[in-house]
Amino acid sequence: MAGILIIDDDPDTRDVLKMTLEAAGHQITVAADGSEGVQAYRANKADLVIMDLYMPGQEGLETIKQLRMEFPEVRIVAISGKPTGATMLSVAKRLGAIGVLHKPFMQEELLHVVEQSL
């Protein structure tokens, strides 16, 4: 179906997202932080980027800005599970994220947002 890049510092979250989306037929690439994610996107543009907002090093909002500046057509879904996540998710939308999810979310919610974003 689609090539999806997952950027998240939590290996368990990356694994769950990867397994869920691969089971739905998508081809998945993963990155552990924003800098690694930008490099992965440069090397192989994905159809969709799913990215956590709170990561050490280059965090999500900075990564959204960088990707949107270099690749205006990039499609991004932002995710967050922090208490301040709702505010950060609204900022992510203003910066160009086309979808947002607040952790924890159900598998069906993830698949719905991915489908809508593609």
C-alpha cells in the first residue's frame, strides 16, 4: 500500500506501530529521533510520516518544521502521550501536520488516521 516512516524514541511504540501498519499492508521504515527521521526521509521519501512530538535531541515540532521546509508536500501525523500533548498537537497542526493522535489510541484510530492522511 504506502511507505510510512515512523519517528519515535520509544522502541515499544515503534514496534507496535510497525507491526500494526505492516499487518495493514504498509511498508515501514523506523527512526529513533527527529534527526535520524529527517535523514531517512531524505534517503527515501515516504508517503506518510508518523512522528512523536516529545523526543530527546531533535524533538517533533522542530522536525515537522524542518521536513515541511525541505519537503513542502510531506504528509505528517503527529502523536503524543504527554499531559501537555493536546496543546502540542494543536501546534503541530498549525505547523503542517495533517493528522494527530493522542496516546494511548486504539489500533482502529491509528488505521483511520493513516487512511485519511494518505
